[in-house]
Amino acid sequence: MVSAREAAHAGDGVEAENLYQHAEHFYLAAALEKAGMQR
């Protein structure tokens, strides 16, 4: 998340969006695993 915020602050919207999407995927996977729903 920090890297995404830094990229956004630097004006690199494409890289920021890429990093935010990776973070979202990681958090979703972690939440599913914690809930015992990971495949």
C-alpha cells in the first residue's frame, strides 16, 4: 500500500493502480485463507 501511495503521489497513476490491485488481491487471498475458504 505504501508503494501505491508513493506512486500516486509522484503522479504515476498507472503504477499506483497496478500496485493497489496487487494489494487488493493479497488482502482478499489472506482473508479467504483466514476464513478457511482458500482453494
